[in-house]
Amino acid sequence: MEQDALDRAFMALADPVRRAMVARLSRGDATVNELAEPFAITKQAVSKHIQVLEHAGLVTRSRDAQRRPVHLDAAALERLTAWIDQYRLLAESRFRQLDELLGASQNAAASHPEQENPEQENTAKKKEELR
Amino acid sequence: MEQDALDRAFMALADPVRRAMVARLSRGDATVNELAEPFAITKQAVSKHIQVLEHAGLVTRSRDAQRRPVHLDAAALERLTAWIDQYRLLAESRFRQLDELLGASQNAAASHPEQENPEQENTAKKKEELR
DNA sequence: GTCTTAATCAACCAAACGGTTGATCAACCG
DNA sequence: CGGTTGATCAACCGTTTGGTTGATTAAGAC
């Protein structure tokens, strides 16, 4: 996924109205009027929100006479979680490695009692040093 | 997760500079100067970006003399994927249910040959009707 | 003390965002 | 045909965003 697409996708989800639309669309396709119904804004504003979602690749639109049903693209959502998880898992695994490593050094600290602050403070400090 | 927090979190990720910072931080904590290094913008601008990430709850900051190391909060990232997946999975499961349902109705269509367009068009149309 | 380093605060600016009103297009209905 | 419905286009407006420059705070280093 390119930077620009990620920009637009995350930006699209950064608005509560558009997130509510995504929530609604997860239960099935909907028209502009149906999507507008829960909100106290003009239909033009709703139309713009949908265009933002569409330009972000999160939804697609078809034609049904004068209606323009909106369809949520689950694959696009999956690409977003994939981006986040990539770094979340990296950070988590690094954290787990440190926990193991500190489990070992805790024993070492017990055998070197010259430390004046031998509790969890120690753990936090070691984690910072290891960046 | 509250609406406001989601607003700020998704907004924070909607900028390529801040996403690059998240990527960098997934490999370990970093200072403002370290985070600024890859970018051709002033350190003040970088500082603002970090504040955006911090206010969004995606990173935390500690003190080390005059340095202010930034730490990525993996749990916050997890809350974001949880929000997305909630609706992604709903949409996907609905899609799967339709596929099963259409497997059955395809047989029915074969026994009612008055249909003038009995191929995949049929599938798309039935999926739309079922919203 | 003075000097350097790390980072922030403050004021400003152009561009983008979310919203409005008013006009227009496109397809069905009678 | 004219009228209604669904939706968009166009112009405008206040606020926010991402960036700048310049001044300031805070902690070491000499």
C-alpha cells in the first residue's frame, strides 16, 4: 500500500461521521440518503464524506437507477490493520525479548547487591538503555 | 475507546512523517533529534508531530536529563486494529453468508430458465438486494 | 559562572478540512 | 410533457493543520 493511499485511508477514519458510516456499511450496502439519516448535516456534506471514503479506497459505488449504493471494501480495512500490526507486533516482540533478558539480569542483580535501588526502577531503566 | 481518542489516533496516523516515526519507534525508543534526522523539516515541526502522537495516546515520553525519549505504545495500536477488525469481520462474515446463500439459489435459477441473464450479474444483484 | 545541547513555546502563514447555500444533472413517475 | 426524487457540482466561510522563524527553558560540559 502506497503512502498516499495510507494517508487518505487513515484520514478518512479520523472523522466520527465517516467511522459511523463504516459501521453502518459493515451491516450492508446503503445509499447516500440512508447514510445521511442519522446525522444533523446536509446531504451535500454526507456526499463529501462518502467521496472521501471512496477516494481513500475504503468504499466502492455502483449504480441502481438514480441511486448510488455504497459498498464497504473489507479488503481495504484489512490492508490498514496489516500496516498497523506490522509495527505493533515488532514492538511487542521486542518487549517480550526484553522481559526474558531482564529475567536473567534480575538474578545477576541479586548476586550484586551494590545497587541502591534494586526494584522495578531497574527494569524500566534497562529497557530504555536498550533502544 | 472513545470517539475523541479514535479521532486523534487515526488523524495521527494520517501523516506520512508520523507513520515513519511509528515505524522507527517500533524498533526501539528514540529522542526528538533521532526522530528528526530522516526528515528535511525543522526540529520544531518534529516536536509538534510527536506531540500529536502523544496526545493521540500512541506514544509516551519519559525524562533522561535534557533528553525526552519517546516510546511507542503497542496497546494503543492494538485498540485501533480492534476497532477496524470489528467492522471488517462483520462485513466479511456477511459476504460469506451471501456466498453460501447464492450457492443454493443458483440451483433454483437453473430450474427457472425464464431469467435472461443467468450468470454472475445475478450474484451481484442479489447481494445488493440483501442489504 | 559561560557555553553548548536538547527541546519547547509563541506567533505567524498558506493550504486543507468540514460545513453551508444555491444551482444543476439524471432517472423515474404520472 | 412536467414534476419529483437522489445525488452532485460550485462557490464560499470559519477552523484546523503542517510548516516556518525567533525567543526561551533546562540540563550538562568547560
